[in-house]
Amino acid sequence: MLQVNYIRENREKVLERLSVRNFKQPELVDEIIKIDEERRSTQTSLDSISAEANAAAKQIGDLMRAGKKEEAEAIKAQTASHKENIKNLGDKLNELETAQHNLIVQLPNLPYHLVKQGSTAEDNEIVLTHGEPAKLPSKALPHWELAAKYDIIDFELGVKITGAGFPVYKGKGARLQRALINFFLDHATAAGYKEMQVPHLVNAASGFGTGQLPDKEGQMYHSTVDDLYLIPTAEVPVTNLYRDVIIKEEDLPIKNTAYTPCFRREAGSYGAHVRGLNRLHQFDKVEVVQITHPDQSYETLEDMSQYVQSLLQELGLHYRVLRLCGGDMGFTSAMTYDMEVWSAAQERWLEVSSVSNFETYQTNRLKLRFKGKEGKAQLAHSLNGSALALPRIVASILENYQTENGIRIPEALVKYTGFDMID
């Protein structure tokens, strides 16, 4: 959530950066500023009348103690309206604060200066490409056909149990999943991330804190009876560990990792491009989250990008890194790198990770601050990244490592799977 003071003092810059996102409601900025002016004026009036009322109450008390009852009653009559005025101004202030809040949560984060204007994924910048496409045997198969051939993932059984987008992993398919989870967690902890086990359902305050709520696109599963939400990513519970917390500056950066299942409705997603593991309603993911000093967050973003790339390199996958344009970036992000792996069988790029810097957008909602040596509390910066999301990594391994005799397991995973071939 953007800070009101920043919006008021930097109106032109806010409008310019929002235009990079192709934001369609720039008039909200002026509405917020207008309400803020009225709110501040109301607050000043309330403070003034409250001060007068407190001074009068003290004076009345002094006069009563001095036996000057008539003078005390006269002042009491003169200030009789203070109580009602304070209530009316307080009610008005609450209404203005609510109206301002309802508008400001509609503003997305401001893109970092390196983020270019653009509308769709076609406008994203290719930062680098690593490796070469895998050389596949003739008549190479896409992963959903390989899954059926080797009986390792059953999509129809998932439909029977739950519905589309909930596959069942079997035998070596299930072991490959578990191997990848352990591989990613081990590498994260070796890189200094503290492993956490967190709830898979969160309350509305947690969803709001990291920007998933209000859920404009209806992508979260909602347990209405208990008013709890199934997490779309471990980012939500992990970052909320620090909601309403003031951190010591010397404790920064804070680095956490967590494995969780993730749940997304993926409303409106259909077609050949979402076939098989390409897009699911339930999937596994290892997430990395950092809370950093504002002066270091973009250096941290680069480090997190390099870390995710190191995982892809160990798995021997051909990938590229994109810097997302303003129109393709998430609502809460200031800058995002996407990592995409080349699927040689499908002949298309598959996104396997997003690494984002949210600057103060989340921490302002979370009231997540740090206190420096001078004793003043200020908002920290938050970052997160997929390290990694499993479905498309599994799809890429199955497709890019297929041979005439079966599917080879990347060398880095063999000690985790206990086998080197799926056949």
C-alpha cells in the first residue's frame, strides 16, 4: 500500500509511474489527495477543540477546588458544546479515513525506474538466456503423455477425486516431487535461509498484509464458514510472521524459506497452454522471503535472482530471465524478474519462478518496521521468490531429459530420488 504522505508530496511522480503500468484510474490519486486535505483539516479542528476542552476541564476543576462554583459553572456552560463537537469531528474523521483507505488500496505499487512501460508479456525485457535447448529423440512427447506412458502422474484420477487441476503423483512421480522439495530446501538453508513450517490457511488480515486481499480477480479459495483463505503461496504466511513487528536494524536482512502446497483458482484459465502441469489449482512450491533495509533491497533482488538461476543451472535446464514490463507485473511489485525454462517438447517457454521487490508496499500494510541507531522506526522492504515452483520444473525435467529408453534424472537429484531413470 502506498503511503499517503508520499502521494501528496509527489503527485506528478506517482502519476508518471502509474502510467508505466497503464493504470486506468489516475483520478484516484487526486481523490486521495483531496480526502487527505479534508482529513488533515478535520484532525486539526479535532485536536484544537480537544485541547480547549481539556484546558476548560482543568480550569473548572481548579475553580471548584478553590470554592468558586459560580465561575466554574459559567465556564462549564460556555464549553457544553465541546463534547458533541468532538464526537461529530471524530465520526467525520473516521469516515474520511475509511474513504481514503478504500481508495488507496486500489492503487498498485509504483514501478521501479528500470521497469519499462508495456502492456503484455510480449513487452517484457529479456535480461539473459542461459544454456542451449535439449536435443530430444525423434517423436519426443510432451510431459502429459510421458506421465501416462510411465504411469507417474494421473490427471484423470485427480479429476475423479477433486476436479481438473488436481493431479495425483504416483510411484517415481511422487518420489521426484519429494526429491525436488528436499533439493530446494537444502539449497535454501545452505544459502542462509531459515526454514519455517507455516499454516496453509490464513486469516483476512494476513491476506491483506501481503496484498492478496482485496482479491479483485477471485483467485483465492475461501473457507467462508471460518473466514479463512487457502494460501496461494508461502509468501503470505511467511511474510506475515513479521506483521506489527519492529525489527532491530542489526537483525536485517531476515531470510526465510518454506515449502507449502499452494492453491489458486486460476479463474479464466483454459486452453492448450494450460494442459497437464502447465497450470494447476494445487501445486507444491518452495518459497524464499527476505526482509531488508531499504538501501539494500535492489542488491538483494539481484542476489535472489542469481540464487534461483543457480538452482536451474544445477538441474541442467535451459532458461532465460525476463524483467517484467509495467503492464505484466503483479499488483504489489515494484520490480519483478521471471525465470522461464524452455520446454523442447512443447516448444515454448514455461515460467518457473518470479522474484520480486515490493519495497514498502507490503510492509506499510503489515506495519513491519525496523529501528535504526537513531531510534526512529521506518518501514523495511520485503522481497520474495519461487525457489522453485514444482509443476513446470517437473514438466521440464520430464520433457528435456527424455530418451528412447526412459527419462533420465538430473545428476543433482539422484541422491534425493534414489534412482537415475524413470522407465
